Amino acid sequence: MKAIGLRQYLPIAHPEALIDLILPVPEPGAHDLLVRVEAVSVNPVDAKVRGQQSPTPAQPRVLGWDAAGTVVAVGSAVTRFAVGDAVYFAGDITRPGSNAQFTLVDERIVGPKPRSLDFAQAAALPLTAITAWEALFDRLGLESTPAADSPQRGQSILVIGAGGGVGSIAVQLAASAGLTVIGTASRPESQAWVRELGAAHVVDHRQDLRAQLDALGVGEVDHLLLLSDTDAHFPRIPALLRPQGLACGIVENTAPLDLRPLHGKSQGFVWEMMFARSMYRTPDMAAQHALLAEVARRIDAGALRGTLREVLGPIDAAHLREAHRRIESGHTMGKLVLAGWGATE
Ligand SMILES: NC(=O)c1ccc[n+]([C@@H]2O[C@H](COP(=O)([O-])OP(=O)(O)OC[C@H]3O[C@@H](n4cnc5c(N)ncnc54)[C@H](OP(=O)(O)O)[C@@H]3O)[C@@H](O)[C@H]2O)c1
């Protein structure tokens, strides 16, 4: 089968940073689906893994985790899916990735593809939807479908980095959970995109955030989702968040974080890491199957919209290198996708 991978971890400017490969089709284990990949999306984690300073891998390494495709074989313990089903998933970072014509994925972290989306639109969603859902509803403990009289309705949430892949779905999920969303974006086009997704207000993460919240009459927010540059934004949390409020971060810090300033207002900070359930085979890992099924249901009902912004071309090394270059700029909006395998399938 065709695949795209690496033999060495290299900067993206190097022509061999990502290369076209021919590899054997893998055999499913008991809980696995063998999926024919139709489209993949690119996330910052792909570029971070590719660019890491690690020893050369013993075997060529296939990256890529977001994908949509069709089930072509199932393992002996599979109960949720059958051959022919269209699926979408974000995979497991400890296994070979989805940048291949065929990939294996544990059925417990796979969802049925939204019927109203094509494969490219579906591939844009899973990794960011899992991250946003888990951050809001598992880590911050918000209700995904609050009752009409829930105190959550009308509470505020600040989403820092609202125009990126994760922000584009987090803003929608938070707004549909009755929250007043204040999203951050720094450019006119990303600010317009965040408004389109349902943010009540947009502020600029390159300016003083607290002053902008005060000018809007919002003041301290009830909840905070930090989707970018933890090193820079973490020290601002105590001033932005109400007493007893909780903030969730998703980007690993590079320098130690000082928790002391959170003590006075009894504020909390929690991490979301969307690969934790699959990486540690947690007893509740099938929660990702359930949430992807719920996201698909909401997409098909028109309650959520897709976040695909651009299909760059077919799935090959040249287009994947271009996708990594764009992701590394840190200023993409929504999601970039590659779809199909070109003329020589
Ligand atoms: N822990 C997890 O499970 C998990 C899961 C997914 C992603 N992540 C990580 O979370 C981060 C975001 O992922 P993503 O897919 O949303 O990335 P992305 O799509 O590349 O995010 C791009 C967005 O980030 C905004 N941005 C750039 N610099 C910023 C800053 N200093 N402060 C606030 N926003 C800034 C940009 O807005 P403007 O162009 O308007 O400036 C842009 O719209 C990445 O580091 C990724 O690796 C972690």
C-alpha cells in the first residue's frame, strides 16, 4: 500500500522530511478495524512529532492521526462496526498513523462518519472534536446539554486561540452548551471566522485581555479554555478568571508553571490530553466512540458545522509537506485536509 512517512526526524524544509513509501497492509488485532483511508487532516501534533529531536526510528514511521474512510476488515472482538461502514477517528499516537492507504484503529475510539459530510469534511473533525469535547465536558465539568434552567446558561467562557482547529469546534460546543463565548483571534480574517462560529465577542490575544474583557463589560470569566502558548498565557489566568473558576490547557508548557497565583482566588488548572485514553487503554476509552457518535449526530442535525477550510490535494508526500509547513506557521484557521490517493491508485 502507499503511505507517507519518515526515516529521520527532520525540519520541514528538508526534502526528505516526509517521503512516499510502499508498506505491507497491516493485519487487524482483536479490537481493530482495518480502514481504507479516504481523507486525512493535519494537526500541530503531526508537525511536533516529525520535528522532534529523537534518534532515527528503526523502521520508517508513518504519522497522521485524523482520518475518515471505510472499514474493510474487522478483528475478532469487534462489535460496533462492520465491513463497509464509513468511519472517522483520530487514532492512537503509539501506533502507525493514518497517512497510509490502510490503517488499523481500535473500534473503541472510532465514530460513525457524519452522513451529511463527505470524507474530506469528516476527516477535519475527530482529533479537534475529541479535544474540545473532553476539555469542556470531562475536564472543566460543564454540561454538554444543560437543562433550560441550568445555572450554566449565560455563564461566560474565554477561549484563547479560538480560530484554530480545536477552537473552531470548541466555540461551537461551548455556545451550544448555553455559554457566552468570548474567543480570541489576532487577525481580521480569523476574528471574522470566530464570530461566524458563534462567539458572542472576539478579543485579540496580542493585546491586554483583561482590559478588553472589562471594556466589553464581561470582567472576570466563569471558565477558561487555553488552546495556545501556555507559557505566555498561563500567568494571566488569575486576573482573567473568577474566584473558584477552572481553566483547562491543552498545550504543554516549555518552562515550569507557577501555580501560586491561582491560590488566592482558589482557582484550578487542569490538562486535557486527547491521546491519554488510547495511550493508557483507560477503562473508559470507549467514551471517545460515544462522543464522536454524538458529534456526528449533531452535525447531521445541523446543530454543529464542519471546520474544514481547505483541501490541499491528494494524500502524498509533497502535499503533506505543504500541510506541515502551513500548520507550523501557527496561523491556520479551521482545518487543512488531504483527500484521495491521486491518479495511480
Ligand atoms: N492536548 C491535546 O490533547 C491537544 C489536542 C489538539 C491540539 N493540541 C495543541 O493545541 C494547540 C492548538 O491546536 P490547533 O489544532 O487548534 O492549532 P492550530 O489550528 O494550528 O491553531 C492556529 C490558531 O492559533 C492561534 N494562535 C496563534 N498564536 C497564538 C497565541 N500566541 N495565542 C493565542 N492564539 C494563538 C491563531 O490565531 P491568529 O491567527 O488569529 O493569531 C490560529 O488561528 C497546538 O499546540 C496543538 O498541538 C493539544
